[in-house]
Amino acid sequence: MDTQILAAVVEADLGAARAQMALSLGWHIIVACLGVGMPAITLIAEWRGHRTGSPEYQRLAWRWAKAMGVLFAVGAVSGTILSFEMGLLWPGLMGIYGEVIGLPFAMEGIAFFIEAIFLGIYLYTWDRLPPVPHMLSGVPVVVAGVASAFFVVTANAWMQQPVGFDVSNDRIVAVDPWAAMFNPATPPQTVHMILAAFMVAGFLMASVYAVALLRGRNDRYHRLGFLIPFTVAAVITPIQIGVGDWAAHFVAENQPAKLAAMEGVFDTGRGVPLHLGGVVVDDEMRYSLNIPNGLSLLAHWDPNAEITGLEEFPEEDRPPVNVVHWSFQLMVGIGFALLGLAVWQAVAWWRFRTLPRSPWFLRAAALSGVASVLALESGWVVTEVGRQPWIVYGVLRTSEAVNPAPGLVYGFVVVSVVYVVLTVATVYVMRRLARDGPESVAPQERDVTDHRAT
């Protein structure tokens, strides 16, 4: 009985550690996406303001810049929490493999400080520098934000495809941090994540102005506030779908258990159908719409290609199928819905040089921000849960990496409270910023004609 109680406690702590990490990552990634995408969108607005002489562009850029400052501060808090959690919750990972994956975390720290320094310069010098030097001061913010995302995702990619070390007498030897950082999963995973960040930032920003347009605020300020970020996200969407296909091919070749879970495939075979919807019951996919040979064709460009089923893997090595399958379905479904919305706008702009006139377009656009976040979170569920039970794929189990100390459940409760407070504070501050109407001006708003002379 004592052994059973101990096992139950250990399992509860493992679940609490995983839940805490999921909460922290799921919360931070939204703010991080805004930190990657908003600076570029803000610079586009500022650049257009100087080119066209329209004050609305300048006012939008100033408002977005203030929001960037708030979100950067919030992201620094949640990122700090995550850095502590990596060591506190998963000492079995960092204690053994820290020297292998330490390089990208160090590089991310450098990128973070560069971003912080130039964001401060960009905000402080808004009315103190001529337009071109001021815009140039924002470029390092964009580059450093993208670099931060790249370096962090390379560490996660390594957990999917661990390379850059050897094992001798149960010890890690011959460590090559550069090989670890540029592992085979790095290209598809980093590109997929960075594009997702721009999509989330664009659709989230546009959704705010879509709501305003629905409420009758059909002035130039709100139309531009919608059009700039939405266009950025819309242009990236079809590219992202292509990159997603690239990432899925990588999974098919290198993580067959994850692919089988994504599609609910239990039996190995050729000409395997693609499952749309459905739920797994007793190791069998039911209630799905099946496209004959679809999975074999998409995974290997061959309708008769063999797909490895979950039957090939011990039960203890299988990820939770329904969670992975439905997360994948949700991500793909939302991606194609956003593509349809992007095409709708493109056709209307091509024909009439204006936004679609239907209110249904704005209603859909108002939901696009939340939808993009759901797709983002679903994609990470596929990536992380689909790797289970491994924290380092095929090398180290999650249960072996977790902190063995009791009481992790209490830490999860405390962190949950912290994130509730952080969420309320962020929403409050952002709503305060939103109270400034379109008539508000940037500090000492410049005369664009004088700027062109400068």
C-alpha cells in the first residue's frame, strides 16, 4: 500500500509539473508572438506615415509602440518564470543535457538584451530623432525579436531530434553545441514558429480594429489600423501552410509515432486514408470522414506509401492519441479558414481596391485573432504532447527528468495565481492605452513635409 501511495504522489507531481510548464509556455507564447510580430508591423505603419504624409499612420505607430513596451515588460516576467521552471521542474533534463543545449539559451539572452536596449531607444527618441534614424533604431528590435524566437525554438527542436553528443559509460561526452542547435528539426520548426508569430500578431491586432469597424468607427484611422496588420498576416498565411506541409513531412520521416497519433493510425499499412474528424475508441478511429490514400499521399507523395501504425510501438511509448489528433485537426482547420479569409480580402482588394463590403467579413476578421491563437496553441500541443512520453525524443523520458521532490502541486497553484494576476494587470493596462481615440497624436507629432526635407 505504501508503494502504491508513493507511486500516486509521484504521478501527481509529474502531472503538476507538466501542467505548470504547459500553462507557462501557453501563456508566454502569445506575448512572445506579439513581441516578434508587432515591431515589424509598427515600423511599416511609421514608414508609410513618412511616405504618404498621413498622420493616421503616425498615430497608429505610436499607439502600437506603447503597447509593445507594455507587452515586452510582461513577456520578460513570464520568460523569467520559464527560465526558472526549466531548472526547478526538470533537473533530469538540464542537469544531464544542459551543456548540450545551453548555447541557444545563452544566445537568446543576448538577443533579449539587444531587443530591450533598442526598444528603449525607439520609444524614448520618438520625438528626439529625425525620422530615418528613429526608424532605423527600431530595426534591431525586429531582428532581435526574431532571433530570440529562433534560438529558443532550436532548443525545443533538439528535444525532438537530439544530436550533438555521445554517451559513454552513462555519461555525456563529445558535446557539440552547434550541431545540437542546428539539429535536423531546426529548419522546419523555427520557420514554422516565426511565421506563426507574425500571423498571430497580425490577426490579433487586426481583430481589435475589426470590432471597431463593426461598431461603426469607419474612419481612415481604424481602416488603416485593420488593413496593415491583417495584410501582413494574410500574406504569410499561404506561406505558412506550405511550411506546415514541410514540417509534417519531417514528422513522417523522423517521428512516426507522432504522425500515427496525429492521424489516429494504429495498423501499419499502405494506401492509408486521411482521417478528417473522428475519435479513437478502443484503438480504432471511428466517426471520421476518410479520404482514400490521403495520408500516404500527403506524408510521402506516394498514394501507396507505407505508414507506420501505433501497433509498432509499445503501449507505454505511445502519445495520447485523441489529444494529439484533435489538436492537429484544429490547427489545420483554422489555418485553412484563415487562408479563406485572406483570399476573400485579396479578391475584394483586387477588384474594388477596398475591404470586402460584407459585415460577415469583419465578423470573421474579429474572430481571426482568437482563432490564430487557438491554432498556435494547438500546434504546440501536437509538437509537445505528440513527443510524449519522451522529453528528449527516444533518449530521456519525461518521468525521468521531473524533479523528484514532493509538493510540486503547490508550486503549480502558486504559479497559476501569478498568471491570473499578470493577465488581469496586462488587460487593465492595455485597456487604458486603448482609451486614446484616433484624434490622439504622437508626442510632438512631426510635420511630414519637414521630415522629407530632413
